[in-house]
Amino acid sequence: MSNTTHTVTCIAGDGIGPDVVSATQEVIKAAGVNINWENAEAGYKVFKAGVKSGVPEATIDSLAKNKVALKGPLETPVGYGEKSANVTLRKLFELFGNTRPCVELPGIQTPFTGKGIDLIVVRENVEDLYAGIEHMQTPSVAQCLKLISRKGCEKIIRLAYEIARAEGRKKVHCATKANIMKLTEGMMKRVFEEIAPEYPDIESQHIIIDNCAHQLVRVPEDFDVIVTTNMNGDILSDLTSGLVGGLGIAPSANMGADVTMFEAVHGSAPDIAGKNLANPTAMLLSAVMMLRHLGEFEAAQKIEQSVFVTLGEGTALTGDIAPKGKGVGTDKYLQALINNLGKSPDNYTPRDYKPIKIPQLPEDPSYGSTKLQTFIGADIFIASPMDTKSLGDDLVALSEKTPLKLKMISNRGTKVYPAVGGKTDCVDQWRCRFMMRDENAQMTDTDLMALVSACATKHIWVHIEKLCLLDGEEGFTRAQGED
Ligand code: NAP
């Protein structure tokens, strides 16, 4: 154990948060690590005090100063509009990497017991549909923007490789839906393929996300590191937690270039809060990740081994994981964990952990924007109750005197005008694609304004997207059925 005293921001959180955090602190102390815990607030009480983000200034300052936090679960307000304090914390400090190890634990029986599952999901944590940019396009059609940046992809992919190296892992799978979302999910795949050769010591493989879910249930032992986009990762990491016994025992880290925050995956379980029933394992294993981050590798291993020994003994387990009727209180489980510090479980080969090199990319907002962007048309989204043919014919006529002409209309991604046969059950939001009449001309804003003004004489437009070329290549996708 090192002689260093580490200062760590501690957010005990809501519900069972204080129960599992205090148990974790006791084990860390018993393992001989010196931590100066700087207590900070977030969550329920803070919302109630009128702070809309659920995170007060003092907590932000503490995190900015200490750079490391152990956080209990925070209750997300339901019904009074505020954003989640968890999401606020992740976004505020650009905690771009959510990492969730998933290891078969002794004494926790699952249908997968014996397969030797030992993997980690590295999920992008701030972009994608979680940017939370949603708009009602018509009273009955909602839209959510899926934003994926090249920089975001590069950061999470490099982090996945760095974790693989730090933990002596051999393989990184990149799981995407690039076959359908060629630009957004496709960007993740392309950046993965670009960066993979920089890590020749690690096997790299792309996998379609749905097949990844399928293979995880068939052969979970074949996976080592899985890197993926936010929404995919949200679902996949719950799946992998389920493989080894559920959310209640799953640890996680939210990593950024500057700040890292460790937390259990489970929520605040208010029904059992303060009743000496909560299982602190997930929080404790999150603290094990934190200790490695702080360079306390020996203590981390000692605590991890104690968890394994205690679970393996199975004589003092909390009710959620003990055989029916045999559960003990948090206090007795905690005592067993402390008693078992220094013991080594059977068949345990510790990994040779090294510090993780967190990727540091330039702050320049245009990082990765190396291609020349030119505009050749626009998609105008129109809210209209008209039928397809009447709307199409109308827009052809309205745009006649502008530099752009209607190429096609699609409804929820399927081309419906000019008619292609088949039957689309249309809704009242239409993507109307206009291209420059002169194929060699670039579209100016004046051209676009003329078109929009002409369409707006009869129709309600709700959204406009310019169509660009990047170094001559189309920077937009075609509708189903569009040539
Ligand atoms: P939850 O708090 O994880 O609890 C669901 C159930 O799981 C509990 O009722 C309890 O089951 C069991 N459980 C979870 N953790 C446990 C532990 N450590 N020890 C023993 N049992 C445990 O999920 P939820 O009910 O959906 O969410 C409650 C609140 O937590 C919500 O406000 C939600 O927004 C928030 N939340 C926060 C985070 C976070 O801060 N990262 C994450 C998820 C949810 P029994 O009923 O069988 O005892």
C-alpha cells in the first residue's frame, strides 16, 4: 500500500447510496488506503432545494479540484421536468467513456456460470441520441437527433484500446449498426478501422450490434473488450451485467480526460434504504476500479480478492444474492469482507493491471474536419395533411422558378414521390429533397431562401437540412427506393 493520502470527492447520493458508500469506505480504510473524503451533495435534496441541475456549485468545484469521485446513486426526478443529475455530471466534465467490467463472480449462480466470462464494455457516454435533442415535428411526429462526432468516436475507441493494454486484454470488438446508419454508426466503424492498426498487439474486430447481443448470450467467453456508441452501449452493458448476476453487483467508471467518477450501476433502491439490507458489492467493485485509477493496485487486488472469497464462502451474503431466507444485513456482510482482507480465493489469477492512458485529443472544435464541404441541395421537412401526389405536384409547381427542383419526397425514410409502387402508411411529416437544377452549381443561402420562401407560401416547413458533398462524396444518405 502506498503512503500517499488521496483526496477524493464523495457523493453519497440518495436512497441506499449512503449505506453502500459508507460500507465501501470502511473496507477501503481496513485495506490500509489513506483517503481524505471530501463530501459533496447531488441529487434529490439538491433538486428539492431548487437547483435545477441537481448538482450545486460546491460539488462542481470539488470535482474540478480533486478530479476523482466516488458517487452513490442519484434519484432522477420523475414528473417535474428536471434533467438527471447523473447526466449533468457526465456532461459537465465530458466523462466520455462509461466502462463496465463484467466478470463471473464466485457464488453467484447464473445460467452462464462456468463459462469464465471476463469482459468490459466501453460505452461512449455523451453523444448519440443521448445528446437529447428532440423536437415535435407535427403534433403526432417526434424526432430525435443522433449526433456522432469523429472526435467522440476517436476518444472512445482509443480509450477501449488503452484499457485493453492496461488490463492485458487481447481483443477489441467494435459493435455498431453501421449497416443501417451508414453515416453515424458508420463513422464509429470507420474510425475504429482507421485506429486499429495503431494497436497491432490487440486483435480488432467489427461486429454488428444485434449479432453482438446474440453472440454475447451464445459465447460470452469469446469477448474481451467491446467498444460501442452510447445507445447501443446502454443496452449492451445491461445485458452483460445480466450475464454475471445483474445490476446489483455491477461496477462502473465514467472517464474523462480530466475527471473520473466511479459508481455502482444500480439505482437508489429507496424501498430498502437505511434498513441494513443494501448490497455494497457493486459500489465496492467500483471503488476497486477507483483504487487502480489512483495507482493503489495492491489494495485494489486485496479488496477484490476479499469480495471473491466472501461471495465464494456464501455464508454472509445480503438478501439479494443469498439463498432464499439466508440473507444477512449489510453490517454482517461488511464484517465478512473486512475479515477476508488478505485472503486469496481458489483458482484466482489476478490481472496485471497498469495505469490506463486516457486519450487526450486537441480541444480544437474542428478537429477531424479535414474535407472540403460544398452544398448541392436541401431536404425541407414539411408538415402537411395532404396526400403524397397532391403535395409532390404542388411542390414541383411552387419551386419551378427557383434554382432548385424537387427530386423526391420520402415518408419516414421511404421514397413515396414520384410513386414507386408498394404501399407506405404515410404520416404528416414529409422529407422533400430538392437538388440544384444546374448539377454543377453549388447551392448558396440565397438559392435556399428562395426555395423556402416559395414553399412557405402554401406549406409549413418544420426543419431544413442542407445536402453537402465532402471532397466530392455525398454527405447524406438516400431514401429507401431513391436512385
Ligand atoms: P434500482 O434503484 O437499481 O432498484 C431496483 C431494485 O433492485 C431495488 O428495489 C432492489 O430490489 C434491487 N437493488 C438495487 N440495488 C441494490 C443493492 N445494492 N442491494 C440490494 N438490492 C438492490 O432501480 P430503480 O428502482 O429503477 O431506480 C430507483 C432510482 O434510482 C430512480 O430514481 C432512478 O432514476 C435512480 N437510478 C440512479 C442511477 C445512478 O445514479 N447511476 C442508476 C439507476 C437508477 P428489491 O426491491 O428486491 O429490494
